[in-house]
Amino acid sequence: MPHFMDANLPLNIIEEEAILDFLSSNVPAPRAAVYLTFIAVPSCDFWKLSAMSGNPAVVMRLVASAYAMAEKAGAIVRRVLQSGELGIVEKTGANDLQTLADRLVQQSICASLSKSFPKITIIGEEDLPEEAVKEDLIESGQSEDILQKSCPAEYSALKEEELVVWVDPLDGTKEYTEGLLDHVTVLIGIAYGGKAIAGVINQPFFNYQLGTESADMGRTLWGMPGLGAFGFELQEVPDGRRIVTTTRSHSNKLVTDTVDAMEPHDVIRVGGAGNKIIQLVEGKASAYVFASLGTKKWDTCAPEAILLAVGGKLTDIHGSALCYDANVKHMNSAGVLATLRNHQYYASRVPQSVLQALKP
């Protein structure tokens, strides 16, 4: 029997009608029967090989790699916690901590990205000394599911050197040290032209309250505007309910005044920017309000991309877009306002005193 991938078969043909047209006009009858036999068998790898043969766009390869890196990062975060040796140090104070997990995950993600995509710009939260990274921290795998998805046309021709990756190795570090494990995430955001265009969020301890074994614990969410978001079930807060999620450890008068101005039915105070965005897309909150300094671009890039992918919006407290260029200041100096729906309502409720106090 002849091999099913003929040398004359165009590798970029992946649509069924195109394949059948090609076969009927170019393949002799006996060989056509062989081709059609493979096409008709659901278990064969024909479709996978065809999709892969098109050489996925750079950004899709980057997202596929980021997904695998985030999965590895989640395992590292769990392993450090299980060891009982968190290696905690204070960076600027008791509410700004760094652990061994922060350090190892940033080394893992940044070194892995640099190895696979040497021309991209990578900006990580932790200021770490340059040192050799152990080989077991390097992740070279990719998500096959992501590689097989079609890249939005507007991103299909992007080059490595045009992309900026923002990495928060452990969002919710304080909560991690306090045992509030469901607040913890790993964030990898991808930006082009100053805009968040793809994001990956790993929750290392998803479902940990159920007593799940470590090997089965955690989940990874990802999304890209124009393509969609994956790894969770999109839900919305019931109509008419205003539930605001905000900081649990970095509050001040500006924050409380702004939250109160939203006239919420309920307020949820939790840690981690990534965690708060997950609350929005899973219907636990309708707005994330943080009218203060505190979050940085690595906190918001990945969450914003996922939120955009499902029709949501993330801005500063003025309603202005955040910029993720490589040369921007890292601090989100005018706070954060994020919603799944009705963004304008929440933006219109921000007190003038707050707008005047927080300049972009």
C-alpha cells in the first residue's frame, strides 16, 4: 500500500472540500481510494499532520509554549509549598514578599522563553541576579491543542522581535505564604503594539479544598482576542447584581471610596490580580476595582488578554487603556478597573476626587 502522504500533495491543504477536489483532479483512481480511506478514518493523524504542516504562526507557538511553561510553573509552586521551605524575603515591606517559588518559577519561564524564542522581549517581576538556570527548570514542550487552532489574521505575521512577554511568576505571594492557596496564580501575558494579545494563567491549587492529589491539582486558562478563551466555563453575575472584587491587603481611602461609589450589593476582598479576573469570567464578581498604586504590567497583561477574549474590558480608573510596550513604566499608576460587562457604568461612578488623585 502506498504511503498516504504523497509528495505531490500540497501540505497547506487542510479543508475537506479542498482535499477532495485535489484528489478527484490530481490523483489516479487506485491511489485516490487509499487517500480517501485515511480521510474517512477518525483515528488517523491526517488532520493533525495537515494542520501542523502549515507551520503555526509565531504567536501561536509562543502561546503554546507559554501554556506548557505555566503548567510546569504550577508544579514548581506546589513542590516548594510541600517542601515547607518557602524561602521568604521582604522586598519593600511585609506586604511585598518574594519566595523560593517566585524565584524558581521566574527562572524557569524566562529561561525557557529565551531558549525557544531568543528575539522576544521578556519582562519579569522579580529582580534576580544573572546565573545559570538548572536544566530541569527548562520547559521545551508545547500545547498541541493550541498549535492546532487558527491564528487570528491580525496576528498571523507577527515576528518574535515585535512581541513583549510580561511574567508574574507568583501572583498572590502574600496569600501563598498565608495558606490562601486559591488566590495564587502564575501569569504570562503577551503584548504587541502596546496591547495585550494573549494570556496564560495557571492556578496551581485549583480545587485544593477538595483534597485533590497534587498530580491532579491545578488548571491552566488561556485566551486570545479574536480566537476565544479556554480552560474555564464563562459565566456572568445575575442581571442587576453588582458584586465588586477588590484588594484584601492593599486598601486605602481611595480604594474604599471608589468601591462604595459603585453601590455594590456585595464586596469580595481577595488577593491576586489574576484571581480577581477569574472571578469576573466565572460569574463571581461583576467588577474588579482597585483605585490605587500597586499593580504592575505583569499583573494585568495576561488577565486583560483573557478578559478581552470573552468581551470584557480592563482599563485604568479613568477608563483609559493600559500600555504594555517594553519601555513603559511598570506601575499601573492610575489603578485598575476591569469588568466583564457594563464597563462604562462602573467608570462613570468613580469619584472626581479619586480621578484627581490618580493621574495616568
